[in-house]
Amino acid sequence: MFERLTPTVRVLLIANVAIFAAQLYLPQLPFELLELWPLHSSPLTGGVPFGPWQLVTYAFLHGSPAHLFFNMFALYMFGPDVEDLLGSKRFRIYYLACVVGASVSQQLVTATIYPSTAPTLGASGGIFGLLLCYGMAYPHRRLMLIFPPIPMPAWLFVTLYGLAELYMGVFQSNQGVAHFAHLGGMAAGYLLIRYWRAQRLRGRRP
């Protein structure tokens, strides 16, 4: 089971599980300082002031065991193939870019379209970036959905998932889920992939 884990994926899994355990058993620690708070948040509104470190640290916190499980399961399923494809160094850059892209997207949305005073936490932004990369790199691999159990190619799975997130984000369904953060993670990943491809093509020119 664990033989397929690549170095960075293993570290991310251990870090996320360990930090969640600390959230459960060391509640006296100020984890709220690491959550991603809206730009306008303040103690006056019952929140915590925004700090730039939160653009990254929020991705290592989770709100429930189910939240942690589904994110880590997706990391386990798709992360090793993406790390093998990109190499560990680029994988770390890519994952971080997706995490930051997700947080920036969430901040823009909560500051403009859908104002909110609630913090954001979870690795989903980085995970959605991995899903995008996986779908682009291995478009014809078959994935089996859990509900309903329908097999489909990876490109279709990723496309439908992205469209569903856009729909739910725009129409505010499934409240409490940062849909635009998920889309921001995918968008950041796509832009970085295009940038790397352009760099490679420029390197091949005579």
C-alpha cells in the first residue's frame, strides 16, 4: 500500500495527519492563527487578522476526520503519479502554487462577490491542482466514481468536477465549501503547466 508513495507525497500525508492530530489533542494551541481569514477579518468581527503566512498554512489544517480523509485519499491516489511525472522539486513547486492560487482566489471572492467572515482551511486547493495535472497528463486513464460507480476517462472526470465546482460556487450550493478556492487551485496549476510547456518549447528552438 505504501510502496507507491513518492517522497513529497509521503511528507505531505504525514504532515497533514500529524497536524490534524495536534488539532484534536492540543486544542490549546492557536491553530486559528494558521487558518485563512478574509482580508477584512478582525477581532471586532469575531475573527483573526489576516497574515500572509495563512496563504500556505491553511492547507495543512482540516475541519473534520472526513475532510482530512477525502483530501488525503485523493493525494494518495493521484499524487504519486504526478510527482513521478514532474519530479519531486517541480512537484513541490506545483503543489505550493496550487495552494497559494486557491487561497488568493478565495480571498478575492470573500472580499468582493460573496463577503464572508469565516476562515478557510484544508488541502483541497492543492488537491484540485493535482487532479488537473493528472487529467492533462493521463487523459485516457479510467477512473471509477464511488457514487455512482461509473467508470470514465480522467479528462472527463476532471472536466465534470471543475464544472460542478463552478456551478456550486456561482449558485452558492453546498454552503461551507470553498468552491472558488478549488477552482483557484486548478487555475494556478493550469497556468504553471502552460508556463513550463512554453519554457520547454523555447528551449527547443534553434
